[in-house]
Amino acid sequence: MSIVHSDGLGQFQLDNATPHASRVATKWLQDHSSDFRHFHWPPKSPDKNIIEDIRDALLLTVKKRSPPPRTPMDLLTALQDSWCEFPPG
């Protein structure tokens, strides 16, 4: 989180999915809770996960790139560039 949001404004979306509620994940979140803010999502919420919207938008912008990314590093660069082009909020 500190790498992606070095400004300290990152939020971790905790949706209480089974893998996210494991003992290991819970312990890690407790140990690192001061590093970022938590955005609590109701368990098994019928609302669409906002992460899916972000993923879809990133995918769309990367697919429009010419030439398309050919290596994992190209993909990482394309995703980072696309992320930086998103308007704040």
C-alpha cells in the first residue's frame, strides 16, 4: 500500500470474503492497520464491488493501447500509465 499510495491516501477495501478473513490475513491487517485506511464493505453485499469497475476501466484502456503490451513489464507499465491517467476520485 505504501508503494502504490506513497501519499498515505490509500484505502484497503475489506469485504470479509473467506480468504480475506483467514487467520493469516486478519493478523496481517492488524499488524499493518496503521499503514492505511480501511474501507469496510458489508459481507456478501449484493452491491457490485467497486474494484471490478476499476479493473474493467484499466482493462479497457490497456486494450486500446497501440502497440499492445507484449511482455509482463510492458503490461505493468501500461497499467501504471493508465492508472495515472484516471481522474482523481
